[in-house]
Amino acid sequence: MANIQTRRSINHDISTAIRGRGRPREFDREQGLRKAMQIFWSLGYEATSMADLRAALGINQASLYAAYGSKEELFREVVTLYRKTDGVATARALASDLSTHDAIHAMLQDGVHLFTAHAASRGCLLVLSTINCTVENKGVQEYLSSLRKRTCVDIEARLRRGQREGDVAKNVPVKAIAAFYATVLHGLSIQARDGASRKILTEVVNTSMRAWNHLVGATANPSGGKARRATSSRISEQG
């Protein structure tokens, strides 16, 4: 009986000590994705090691795999998060009720704001993360390439909408114009990573927009009125 009581007392003391220390804080998976996004955005896919990710997320290797799977699976989740959060400005501008001119302008200017917003991760994650990759990471590179091509397709769709709405001429080379503005957008990202200032990048945007009438047809109305211009200004400020 004495032994039983002693064991009960020991167990009670252990339980009390554990409760006194408190339960370990649970890992915040969504916050972990945010931290991983900053690492991939700053270093790129291949240069980011599992050690970098473990240090940033504050978890060990086993916990990292349990939470996200492989490095590639984690990266793909990060890309999805980026496109829904920081990288949403492009889709937002193109889907807006702005004139085509103002939508393209807002897309580029919002890009400038995003690409220069964070000192440690300047530029676009989709553009810069896999510029150079080894053969074993070709799938990741092709994945981001498909997303960048999707941006060009979305710009083309916005231009064709402009043709239907009357602010883009019917006979202009829409695919080439879309490729031009996609090139400007992606080029802004590379320039930002190389240290170009927001002022310089804004001048690049304005220069590209001065070509608008020549590209879409001089008779096309580049602006859809005061309400649309005001909306464009709000979108640019949000970037």
C-alpha cells in the first residue's frame, strides 16, 4: 500500500510539473508558409536549403516534412500563397472595370510597388526564383514558366476585351502587344532585383505607356472617363 501511495505521489508531482511548464506552442502552418515565402523570394528556389527553411520556420526536419512534404511541395504552396496575396495585383488590375489603358498602367505600377516594397525580396517571386535550375528541378522551372505565360495570356484577354469595348483598335496585333507589356512587367522585376529605384521603375512604366496610342490605334480612347481614372489611382495606391 505504501508503494502504491508513493507512486501516486510521484505521478502527481510529475503531472504538476508538466502543467507548470505549460503546453508547447503548436506550429502555425500558415505563418510558416509566409516565412518560407520570404526565404524563397529572397534566395530563389535552388539556393534555398532545407537548413534555411528549418531555421526560418523554427522546426526540425521531421516536422517540416510532416507539415509540408518535400521542398518542392512547400514551394508550390508558397507560390499559391504569393499569387493570392502579394502577387494578386496583376490579376486585380486586369480584372478591374478600368479602361484597357488604365488597367495595363495599373498592372505595371502596382508591380513597381510590389517589386520595391521589401528590401530583402525585391522583384517578383515568379520571375526570379528559377531563372537557372539544374535538370532535377526542371519541373519547378517549367511550373513557374507556365504561370508567367499565363500572365501574358491574361494581358491578351484584357486587350481583346478592350477591342469589344471600343478602346483598342480591331486590327492591332494583340498577341505582340500583350507580349510587349508582359516583357515590361517581368523586366521591372529584374531591374528591381538589381537595385533600380521606385522612381526609375515608374519612369519606365510611364515610357512604356507613352507607346500606347501607337500600339493600340491612335483613334482608340485611352481612358474610360473620370470614374475609371479615379479607380486606377486607388488601385495604384493599394500596390
